[in-house]
Amino acid sequence: MFLQLNINNKKAVVKGLLTQQPFFKPNKHFVSEKTGIRHLSSGTNMPKARIRSWNKQKQEVHMDGFNTIAAISTPPGTGGISCVRMSGEKAFEIASRIFRCGKNFKLLQSHSVTYGKIVNEKNETIDEVLVLKMKKPRTYTREDVVEINCHGGTVVTHKILERVFSEGAVPAQPGEFTKRAFLNGRIDLSQAEAVMDLINSKTKKSEKSAAIQLEGRTGNKIKKIRQRIIFLLSHIGVSIDYPEYEDDKIATSAAVEEAMLIESQLFELVENYETGRILREGLNIAVLGPPNAGKSTFINMVTGEEKAIVTHIPGTTRDVLEVQFSLKGYPIILHDTAGIRQTDDFIEKLGVEKSLALKEKSELIILILDAARGLDEETKNLIDQIKKKETVFVVNKTDMKDGNDIVEYIGLKNVIKGILSNDFGTDEILDAVYSRITKGSVDIGDIAVTNARHKLHIDKALEAVGKAVETGKSNAFLDLMSVDLTTAAEELGKITGESAGEDIIRTIFERFCVGK
Amino acid sequence: MEYIAGKYDIVIIGAGHAGCEAALSAARLGCSTVVFTLNIDSVANMPCNPSIGGTAKGHLVREIDALGGQMGKAADATLIQSRMLNKAKGPAVHSLRAQIDRRAYQEEMKKNLEEQKNLDLKQAEVTEVIFDKNKKVIGVKTHTGAVFNCNCAIICSGTYLKSRIIIGEVNYPGGPDGLFPGNELSNCLLKAGIELMRFKTGTPARIHRNSINFSAMEEQKGDEPIVPFSFETEKIEIKQKSCYLTYTNGKTHEVIRANLDRSPLFGGEINGVGPRYCPSIEDKVVRFSDKPRHQIFIEPMGLNTREMYVQGMSSSLPEDIQEKMLKTIKGLERAKTMRTAYAIEYDCINPLQLKSSLEFKNYEGLYSAGQSNGSSGYEEAGAQGLMAGINASRKVMSKKPVALGRAEAYIGVLIDDLVTKGTNEPYRMMTSRSEYRLLLRQDNADMRLTAQGYEIGLISEGRYIEFLNKKEFIKNELQRLKKKIFPPLKVNAFLTKKGANEVKSGISADALLKRPGVSYRELKSIDSDVPECNSVYEEAIEVMCKYEGYLKRQKQQVERFEKNEKKFLSDSIIYSKIGGLRIEARQKLDAVKPCSVGQASRISGVSPSDINVLLIYLEQRRRKRK
């Protein structure tokens, strides 16, 4: 998947990049954030932006209070190239620390493309890249902007994004590049409403993917660790706010011990992120269908070939099985489900309900239907129910019956016919899944970005807990410890969407019996 | 009969802790002021614990003092025991707490009110606030029909509005300490369209000193020397009274459990919302059923009384059960109750209706402060009273209102929480409520606020100059410590004596002081240049030097925080018309009418993306106006 660079296609790439750059093609201005291009192509709420030319307007006053933000500004999967974009006062400084090109970054010309390498903390190469440096105010946001064009693929792009975060950039909020463009006078006043709508719609989308992620195992772990910090904080809090209650006091040594345990849990979490295991918890695909249609056969075929299987995890119910694997670099979780049918059997009913719930939770569905059964009522129902979702339709067992009745009922061109027991059709299905991902009709981008954002907050939480431990060990003041622990709780709270203050107070009164 | 009885700039309704501070500050700032109380013998009453201060609350008293309020001085004059809490837990949470002679405190405060120029103290129940057709306050009316015209009125009605006392199955209209409730004012406020809430709190029994067996209890003495609340009190030399500690036991809990069916808390008699941090003993026993015992503190009510306060035994159980349960406690076997414990329900206003100045958003000239705003505690009340008094005076003088920031003072946190987030239980100040508590210490309350107090007009010229001198002195000394370098030889002798690691090269006095276990006072033994100064200065220097790193970090956080605090929002913004905001955010913003983007971001139900939309909207407005 690595793109070999040579002089010729380097130029080609440069050219291609330039035409994508908002600055040179104003009418694409709104679309180059994270998921932007899809925005344009799906024709949603962004009209053509009228942009005032930069030299006619004086630089605006909103530069203060802005962090340097970063995000992946290309949709996932397209063309093998991704772009990480930074905007803000520190963009050049950060770039100079992570980008090696044989020259001093400061001396690079503005609006020029430079070939080089992005390196990690140990000066090892993460990726070969082309970097576009753009000095304010001739930029989209009217701030200093750096665009790092790297090789596409989730892992590398996110490594670069994480690297940028680790040097002090913060994740761009949904729609933030555009917000800044507006606040800095780059975008016409008449577009204000559209900018607000953009922020709104992007927020909704990213909230949804964040919510989905939090339901997973990682989300639970984060919540548990945060809860543990809150517990410790409430214990410290009660010791401070109710010093007269001897029974409820916590000694500094005990607080340090607990903080160290929390630190090790956070550390483990970070390790997992770094080895990419968590990133692989990405895309949920539900394999649905009536009983005995060949769902499990399909999964066995996928796993039987050992396509980069990571783990087998028995589901929480006895009848849902999760299989994780990587499809050409994309993290996938396949959910094998109970066959869907009307049933009076209580346990089976539960299974069916789970399957239907999974349908809602998944980003993509593979619906496997049974040609041998023919187009009965249940098959029809299932197709009707699922039609609105992003689905790969499969008609299995075409060796027993041609299944054309079903294909006709579905009424779509790209229905896959297969004989899964002979491994006939498996690759076709996986190709279909892959093309849905790369076409962008399945949204993996938000999930991956959420991941990078989560990691940033977990890193910060870990650092804060580390400081708390250090403080507790060196001067033994509970109060100073709690300052850092609160920071940690707040960082994790940015992932779980909770704020520490009221939580601590609530926990104090739930756990401790204090008061006159 | 109604008659015009007089005219004042400012009328204050209630002379509790909020009312006293409000009245004194308003009068001191030059406004003609009258303060009404239901009973002149109950000015600045402490109907609950006979103490002032405690964690976070002690900070509030210090801040009141730094701004020129009275509470700290009155406490210094009448305290009978003093302790500095949390000495081992970090400089930011050191907190002063003092047992107060309750009667003496009342007299002290009353004397201050009586002697204050521009201030009249009157016994009367205010039954009505009079508005003009624009809902601006123009006067108040008392139960005897006297009408006092005014520019501003401050409600400091505490727990007196339509209050009801509940003791087991018995309940009746009544205020704290056997005083009358104010039954009329609530109706007037409701009629004017003000939203009221119903809160509940309670207080334990008072028992006779002679009936207590102290030998069965642990004695708790005060700290020596006494650290005063007020920055202006030089020292306090008194013979301190002790408190005593005892515990409930299985028998106590048995009595309570056997009689829960007679508890109005569990029987549904009480509808008001009680505070989580002030649970009644029956609440504690039910909710923490596995705890074998609960602490009970016996505190003196004063020097000239034998009454003792039983902290930890707040209850609304019937009187006969209270008697039974008291007598199960070690040392209280023969206790004679003088006042029965009771729960009290009362009306208060929903503080979301207030601006940060504590003026009602929709009723010009009407302010509210203290427990009538849904807070709890004397110190919280005093702090709000002071600010309401200051702001009402400034309104009279056509000056801009003053609001303290969250990064400036606990007072700022208190008021911002109340008017931005509201509260669904009596609100108590806690250190955990402050985001920047390393900066909001009790030792530096003057550094944070006295310059403002001077600007407002409540700090005298002399005190201000002294404050400037202190500030300068500390600054110079901190700089000197950085420059002063000790050679290794000299320092190592010092360090070896302390059992600490030696240094190889020279070390600055600043770096030495930053080491764990080294105190500023100890520096004197090797640094002859350490200037003579009192212990208050010493403490300030030590804290600022030792925690420089932490303080710097928190200051950076404050800088980030304040950027949004300085983006002001006009009252004229109609949020329901901003399309990009989510519906919930529009409603909340319209209700609160925040004065800055920062305040808006703290409203529950307003998300970061709403704030982004708001910023876009502001920019749009700005450009349109151009």
C-alpha cells in the first residue's frame, strides 16, 4: 500500500495536491476538513462559499485565544494519500519539530511543497511525506497552516496526527477550520448561517461515533478508570472538606498508592493504543440473515483463511460472536448473529432481539439470504427492514436454487450470489465491504479520528496522574495531589462527556457519611 | 392603613448574616440605608451551629474581610475557640474555623449596625415590595402599613419565608429559634412573577452543660496561637473553650430504626429539598447502615450560657424519640434537652433569575442575597450580602456592578454557580467547587481582593497603604531569595542537620526553600539577610516560593479560562432566534442570559458546539454593525 515516490509522480502528486487545496480553489473551501469531500458530493448544507480575497481585507482580531488545531482533512481511503492539517500560531513550530527535510523549516518558502520525513520522538521515520507550508494571512483560516500529505491508510495517518498532538496541537472540533476562517474574516458574512449549520451537523455526526465507541470495551475501561479517579478525589475531598471526620480520612501514602494503580491502568490503555489494538476495534459489521442462511459459514471462511485475525471473543450473549480482523489495513469487527425469525422460544427470541439491535449499531450490514428457502414472507420482511441501512446483499446456496426471485425483490444491481460453503463469493463480499469503506459510504473516518482524540486525552490524563504521584511522594500534600488528579479526571471526562466537579461532590455524599 | 414613612436609597429586608453585610456596605458606601428585621434581638443570629469558618467557608470569611466586610472582625471579637484545619493537607486548604459566642456575636454586629452612619435599623416585617409598571422597585411596605420609598431593595430573608417547623408528627408555621416566620412576602413575590423554590434544612438539639458527662468524651482544644480571620486584627489572646467528641452506637441506631415510621422525612411530611451535606441522624443511619457509629461534637454556645450544641444529631424525629436516642449516647445518658432538634422548610427564590450582581434580571433595583438565594451557611450568606450591598450602592451611584471571577475568589465561584447553574438543594461552599483553589488561598485573600475593596470604597486609605507595603515586601523578598546563593559548605551543614541529601554546587535560597521539609523560618539560621517580619508575611512568602510551579501552572489555566470570560454577551441577544443553536441551548441561554461566553459555557445543557455557534453569531453581529 506504500506509494513509491519518484520524481515524476512526485510532481504529479504535487499537482494533484495543489488542485485540492482550498486556497487555490475557493469553491472547495468548506469541504476539506476531515469528512469534507463527502459533504460536497452528497450535496448537503454547504453552498458555494463566497470568499473575499485575502488582500482586500485587513487581518482580523480573533487570533488570540486560539490553540493550534489539527485534523485529518481528507476522507479515509481515497487514492492512497491522506492529509493532516494544522492551523494556528504554533503550526510552524510543531512542524519544525517533527518534519525532517534537510533544511530549516523556518526558512522554507511559504506556499511551497517540500519533500521529507515525519519522525517520531526517537527520530525514527513514521512516513515519507510532502509538506505544504502556508504563512498567514494567505490561508484558509488566515492563520499559519501546515498540511502534511502522507500515505493514506488509517494507521500511518493517525500516527502522524498523534505525533502532531503530542507536540502540542489539539484536535480540531467539528467544523473548526471553517469556524476560524469565518471568525478571521476569510468567509463572507452571508455564510454565517451556513457555518453554524456545518458546525451543528458535524458535531452531531462526531457525537454519534463517539457514543458508539464508548459502548465498547475500551469505552468501558476509560469510564472505569475515570470512576476510580473520581473515587480517589472524593476521598481526598472528604478529608479536606470534612477534616473532623476521622473515619473517612485518607492518608497521603494510601492516596499515592491508589494513584499509582490508576497510573498503571492508564499506562496499559496507552500501550494498547500504541500497538494499534484499539484502533482495530473500529468498524462494526453485522452479519444478519434468517437461520441457516450461511452466516456462520461465511465467518468461518473469513477466519478460516486467517486473514490477520487478532482475537476471538465470545459475545456477551451465548449466540453473538465477535471476530476481529483487518481488511487491507482497516480494522473490522464482524458480528455473527442469531438467525432472525419469528419464534416463541424465549432464549432464541432474546438472540433475535440482539441481532436486531446490532443492526442499528453497525456501520455496515452483510445480509445473507437463503436461495433454497425462496422468497418467503420472512425473507421479504428482512429485506424491507434492512433496505435503508448500508448493506451488502448476499444470496447464498445458489447451487440449490438460482435465487433470482430474491435478487429481483431486493431490486439492486450489486447483489452477490454465492455458495459460501465452497468459499465461492467470500472474496466478492469482502471486496464489496472494502469498496464501501473506500468509497466513503461507510464512515470509518470519524471512528479513527475519535481514536486519536481519545489517545490524546488519555496521554494527558496519564501525565497528570504521574504528576500527582510525584507530588504525593515528594511533599505529601493531599491538596496538591488532587489538583493533578482533577486534571486527569477532566481529560478522561472529555472522552466520556462528563465534568469532574459535580461528580466529585456527588460521590463524596454518596460514599461518606458527613455533615452536621 | 397605608402611609408614607420615609425614603431611602436602599432597603434591606432581613438582618441576618447577609442583611448585616449588605446594610453595612451600602451605608459605608454613602447610601442612605434601612435594614428591617422581624426581631431586633435576633440580628445576626446563628440559629444552627455556633461557629464561623471551616473549609472553604473560612476562605469566604477572609475574602469578605479583604473586601471590607464585617464578618471576620465580628468573629475575631467574639470567638471562644479557634482552629486552623487541614494544616497537613496543603496551603490552599488551610481553613480557619472558630467557635463563636453566639450572643456576643449578635451584640457585636448589632452595635456595628447601630453605630453606622447612614444606616437605620428597624423592627418590622416587610410584607410587600412595590414595583412601578416597568417592574422597577420603588418601595417596600411593612405589616403596619408603613411605605418606604427606595431605589433598591435587597431580599435577605434567610429561612423565614413561609417557614414551617417540623418535629415528628408535629408541625407548625414558625421561623428558626422560635421566631415568627414572614408569611406575606412570598405571596407578593409570587404575584410579581418571581419563581420560588421550597428548601429544607435542620438543626440538632441544645442541651444543658451540667447534664453532660464530659469525662466519657474526647476533649478538643483550640490551637495556639490564634490566627485571626481579619487581616486587620493583630492578635487574639483569650482563654479558649473546648469542644467534645462522642459517638452514636448500636443502641442509638436501634432507637432510630424502630421509629422511622414516625419520621416526617420518611413518612412524606417533608416536601422541601434537603441538603446532602447536612443529613439528619436518621438519614445517616438509614443510608449508611453498615457504619457502627457516627461522630457527635458537643460545642459551647457561648461564655454566658450553659447551652451546648450537639453537632451531628440534626433530626426531625418526634421529641420523645429524640430524648430516647440522645440518652443512648456515651456521656449524654442524663442529658437535659433545652431546645429540641427540628427540621425547617422555607421558600427561597430560584437564583437563576439573578444576574452576577445579584440583581434580578427582570426586576430592576431588586436584589437577593443569602439563604433566600438557595444557599446555606452564614459565610455564604455574608459573602452574598456584601456583594449585593456593594452592587445596589453602585446602582444608586450609577456605577457599573462588580462581579468577582471564579479565578479571583470563592465568592466568585459561589455567585457564579448560583446564578449560572442554579441549585436544587441548599448550596454549601466546598473547596472542590473551585477550579483554581491553589490560587484562592485564605492566606492571600488580601492580595486577591483588597485593591478591589479599596476601589469600591470599603477599604480605608491606611489599610490600603499597609496592603501595598505588604505586597511590595513579599515581592522584594521573593526576588531576593532567587538571587541569594549559598555555597555548598554552608548549606550542607544545614541539610545534614535535617537529614536531607547534600548538594554539590551552590544553591539559591529560593531552590533551598522549595525542598521538602525546609521552612522559611529555618532559613534564618543560615541567611542573615532574611528580614524581620510577622508570621502572616512569612506564611505568604513560604507558600509563594514553595508552590511556585503549581501556582504558575494554575495561572496559565486561568489565562486560558479568562479569554472566554472577557467575550461579553449583551442582554439584548435573543437566543431563541439563533438558528444554529440546539433547542435546549436556546432555552437555557434565554433563561440565564449569561454575561460572557465563559459563563454561557458553564450552563448545563449548553455544549461546546453551541459555544462555537455562538462565537460565529457574535462575529456576524459585529460585522453587521460595522
